Amino acid sequence: MMHLAKEQHRQQQLLRAQQHGSQAARLLHSWWLKGASVLTDHMRSVLICSIFAFKILEWWYTSAEDRLSSAAALPPPPAPPPPASDPKGVGLPGNTAQCPICRQKRVNPAALAVSGYVFCYPCLFRHVTEQHSCPVTLTPATLDHIRKLYEAM
């Protein structure tokens, strides 16, 4: 019933468009009305098809990105070897829980970024301030190279 009422309304509009104005204006107006009616009739189908097309594009590009990222993932490189200790430097203790400088159990551990060795913070701070180098490797260092280490509880 609703479809019939719509169709009658369209027919009335077309008749009115054909009765007024010049031939070109009538033709243009009737094309405009027909185009608008076709557009409104098929708007739902066009919307569903466009959503479907966008979903296909989304799937296509997402799966392509996944394939590219998984193939390009390289394993991390191995850790570099520790720097060799200098014979003139402080020797390393046998127990890794001891500070190489004071030979006591490390208190407030800190690492020196240029070498990676771990010391007591007070011992390392004093040595770097005075000697400007790593105590073990004698690599030049500044106070900016000292990193505080936090132990897990």
C-alpha cells in the first residue's frame, strides 16, 4: 500500500514537471525526479553493498600487513661479549654478589653503562669522580654513565 502511494506521488510530480516551462526544462526536471526516485529506492542496497566493500578492503589490507610484519620479524641479535678487564684495573671477585672495588656484598647496586659491570653506588661514584674511568676496564666514564639498579623483592 505504501509503495503504491509513493508511486502515485512520483507520477504526479512528473506530470507537473511536464506541464510547465520549456521543453529542455521539462526534460531536465523529469530526469532529476527520476534520478532522485531511483536513488531513494536503492539507497539501502547501495549502503549495504558499500559497507560490504569496505569490510573486504579492510580484511584485504589487514591480512597483507600481518603477512608482511610476520615475515619481516627478525630474531634479536645475541648479546655482545662483556668488555675485557684491564690488567691495571681492579680485578673481578670470585663471588658475583661482591663489589669489585670494596670486595664486600654490594650495597645500593649501580652499573656503569660504558662497561656493564655492577658495583656499590658509593664506591662507583667515588671512583668515577676521582679517576673518570671504569674501575675494571679503565674505559673513560662520567657520572652520567652510572645507572641505579633496582632489585626485585
